[in-house]
Amino acid sequence: MEKIDVNTLTAEQINFMLILHSGNARSKIIEALREYRAGKPEAADELLVQAEADLSVAHEIHFKLVQQEASGNKVEFALLLMHAEDHLMSTLSMKELVKELLEIFKEKNL
């Protein structure tokens, strides 16, 4: 997955990168659940791996913003940043829930 240098991006571009990568991960997580339901557990597992890669990029961007602010360089706050953060956090929650559901389904041979 790509490395993103947040120092070369505008605040809006950073926010949209967070939305893009967390949104891609969210889509893959939902698709993983659908693939499992369709009887394709290997495809579901691969989609979760791909979702993790997208989340890794989003998390790296988020971490760099936190580091930037912690070092005294204020991060521009905007509604778009709040929306991007919401996307990321809800996708992380969804990932954990879907992974647990798939484990339960596998254990019960559903």
C-alpha cells in the first residue's frame, strides 16, 4: 500500500485521504461478510486482509496528524476532519465486530 507524506498535502487532501482509505476498508469489510454468507470463506478472509491494508494507510495518516499536533503544530480543525475521523473510527469498530462474527460463524459451521 502507498506511503503518504502528509507534509505535501493540504488539510482537505489529508481529510479526503482518510475518508478514501477508511471507506475502501469499510466496503471490503461488508463484502467479506457477504462473501462468507455466499459460502466463500477464503474470499472473505482475503477481503479482510485487504481492508487491514487500507486501514493501515488511514491509521498512518491519523497518527501523523496526532504527532504533528503533539509537537506543537496545530492541525486545522474542520467539519471535514471530524467526518474523516468518524469514518475511520466507525470502520475500525465495524472491522472488529465483523471479524468476531466470522469467527463465531466458523466455529458453528454456519
